[in-house]
Amino acid sequence: MHTPIEYDPRFEILEEDEGDTQAELLDTLHSISDTTFKDTGKPLRSVHAKSHGLLRAEITIPDGLPPVLAQGLFAQPGSYPVVMRLSTTPGDVLADSVSTPRGMSLKVLGVDGARLPGTEGDTTQDFVMVNGPAFMNSGPKQFLGGLKMLAATTDKAPALKKALSAALRSIEKGLEKAGTESAQVKSMGGHPATHPLGETYYSQTPILFGPYIVKVALVPVSVGLTQLHNAPVDLDNPDVLRQVVRDHFAQQGGEWELRVQFNTNIEEMPIEDASIEWPEAVSPYVTVARIVAPPQAGWTESLSNAIDEGMSFSIWHGLAAHRPLGAINRVRKAAYEMSSKARAQRRGAPIVEPASLDGLPF
């Protein structure tokens, strides 16, 4: 691996009219949540509304990490409780036959250190990831365009969405047989019908790592999980992803490695173009921690009430040492805050950062 470069504020450049784009982004996300609230009466997230796995776990930072890796959360060896949330991207709750990219959010509890603005007094560090190494859009304006399309189809023609998803999965299958793939086809409903626990999840956008710049990945390493890579699931079951997660954790647990990829060349690995995949041949992902989830329920209504409704996951919940970077992350900050406040208002109860897993149902 080449030598990691240190962060310089000059690496971050405001997109033209970024403030206006952010305001329009908030309006669009609010329209999605308004629509789903009218339809369901539930305070759903504007994106990643449907959860498929809700897990208790523990993250362990090993002793003896070299100084370049011993940053922020990973500066000292130790173990912390973790909440894990598996989801898919739409803002409405659809049958799993509308097959879209999968998400994984982590909330690490009991973390001390200087905090990001707005999280003072909290002791959590969140990581929000999707099963693809690069973001769908290069910048906020493209991101807004995609969300407007999502907003226009929220709660519309579920049968048509299923048919379109089946056609797009066939297109994606053909692409993958030819040795390529399309993030756009997957995002529109063409994600292969595969097991969510066999996936590697990526932050897609960079964060600070002490003085450095990294992207983050969560990689399955236990045999029970690695065997699920590309394992097929039956999309005739509208909640099959939730069912296969429950089936797995009823029998066995799971282990992942949390890894970071250092920025070693700002030209090859830009901060502001989130659609560019950083080359692993130049800077491979390096392990900084291990996450272990024991056998458990995997998903229940009571867990959903506690986690889906009672918690929020945000890249801006965390330590100053892991500040999110780039325009996509800058405009998402206000979006996370708005979503959390709107959900709290609609559920009639505050959404607060947990200090422990005490009281979390099994």
C-alpha cells in the first residue's frame, strides 16, 4: 500500500448552488415521508424504510494496531456493543420481489471522545453502508435527480414495480455473465435475488480517520456468512430477506471484519466525486476491528419498534475524528436531522441515542 495522505481542507470544494440543492433535497425527502405516512400511518424513513435484519453484536478493536490504524474509535483496544440494521433502499415498504441494493447500518455504543457538532453528550458512532463500493451519483445535483425519480414513484403501481424489477434482474444477469455489472440497473430494481448476509457493505463516501481519509467496508468472514455469497433467495415470498436473516441467526451467529481503505492519491481517489471507486490495487482495505453477532431472533416486531422506530442511524452521529467528507455527505447532514425530527414528531416520542443495549427486546 502506498503512504496514506493527510487531509487538507482544500480537498473539499463546494458544488455550485450546493445550499439550494440541499434545500430541494430536503423537500424531496419530506415528500416521500409524507406520502408513506399518509399511506401507512407509520413514521418511515424517506429511504431504507424496510428492515430485514435487526441484530445485537459486539465490536472488538484489537491490541497492537499500528499508529496509522489506531485512530478515533480504533485508538485504543476494547470492545463495544453494536446495533446492526439490514435494509433495502426504497422509502416505501415493498415486497422483496422489487429487488434493490441492500444497506447495513452500525451503531457502536459507549464511545468516548471529541464529538461532531450536534452530537455532544452522545456516546455513539454510526456507520452507514450499502453493498456497492461507490455511490450511485457523483455529486448532490445528480443525487437530487435520483431522489426526485424515487419520490415520483413512491406508493405508485407496486405490481408494475415487480414486473420492472424482474425484467431488470434479467438485464443485470446478462451483464454479469458478460463480466460487467450496472449500479444503475441494480438501483432501479435489478439487484440479483441473493442473500443479504453474504454481501460486503461499503461506506461509499469518505470520512476522516484521524488525520487521514478513508472509506469503510464491512466484510463477512465467518464460514456461515461467506457461504451465503451469491446464495439465491426465493422472491415469491414478499418478506424473504427478513426470513432468511431470521433463519440464519436462529441456528448460528455471524462474524465480520470492519476494514478501512486509505486515500493515497487525491487525484485517483477524489473526495468530491462519490461515484469513483477507489482502486483496491493501489490501496487495499485493511482490518481495524471484528464484529461478532451471536445467534438471536434476527428480526421481530418488538425489535422493529425499538430500532426501526426508536433509533436513527446517521453518518453524522459520531466522533470528530471520523467526520464525513465531501458534498454528498455535506448535504446528507441536514437530511438525516430532518428525517429524525419528522419521525419523532409523527411517532409522538423522541428519538434519542442509546447509551446501552439495556431494555432492547430480544
